[in-house]
Amino acid sequence: MRTPVQAFNFVVLLPHRDCMPPLREYRRSLFAAGLAGAYSFPFAAPLALLARPLAAPALKEAAAGLRRVLGNGKIGFTLPGAAGVCGCAETGAFRFFGPALNIPAGLFFPVPAGWAPPLAPAVLGPGDPELIQTLAKAGTLPAPPELSFRAAALANLTLFPAGCGEEPYSFTWETGRLYWLPRPGRSGAVPLEGGL
């Protein structure tokens, strides 16, 4: 009898596909620097780790609410050129490394104190924080791209341990329906099937 695989449910923010080329290059540079978990999470920012996926009305309301908070402003990195270690304290299951977004954490979803959602993060294994410190001291830690965007969507994302490869870094994921943040000045969020 097969043991059920534990699934982790995140609500994530996904930037428009136009943002992918610099994020792909950043991910390649992190992997080349020795961070094996650079490819373990999608091109998304984990806003919260939840017990179950959110219902469509909650995602739609959160997307519209985030647009109201942002107004006409763009989403970008809190400290351009900097990246930091973030963790999901609810389970202790994940630590992430990546550039933190300048969106309000915990406004719509429960998050640990000090949580700053990282975009396209690397999943960290046991020795990775020390590796990051070493790279930073040597001046060889890859800098995140200069990036800002208005077009973004919220979605449920379920992460599954893949059961192959290196255990701390081996995952597959499924992204649910995307709820785009309305354009500035509009009040509703538009659902869109498919990925970015």
C-alpha cells in the first residue's frame, strides 16, 4: 500500500510572462553558484503556506484588494540588488532564498512575523544558508535582476515532494486558476485558465 504524499498548499503571486527572461537568468546564476534548490519552486512568490487551497471568491477578493492597496504602483523588489533568506514558520518545512517583493505581507493571508514574499525563490537545504553567507562575503552572490511590473495574478499552488533526486530540493507543483490583479482603476479580478 502506497503512503500518501504530503502536499503543501501555497497561495502565490505570479508576474506576467514578460518577467520570465530575467528571472530565468537569475535562477541559472543561483544554480551555477551552488544553490541546488534554484529550480525547486516556480516563477512565483509564495505569499502564504495554508492548510488547504483557497476558494475562488477568496482569491478574487484578495486580487482586487491587493490592487486597491497598490493603486497605480508597480510591484518590485524591496531592496533592489539584495536577496534574503525567508522561512515558512507554520510548518518549518521550507526555507526560501530570493529577492523580497514590496507587497504587504500578511494583509490577506496569515504569515509569520517578518515574512517578505520572495519572487522565484530557491528552496534551501541544510547547508545553503552558510553557502549564501560565504558567497556574499566573497562578493560572488548573484544579484537579483532589476525588475518591476503591474500585471500579476494570484493562484493556489500545490507543491508535492517528487520522491526522486535530492530530497530537500525535489518537488513538482500544480498551479490553479489565475486571478489577475485588476488594472488600476478597475474593481474586479478576472479569472484566467492556464499558466504563465
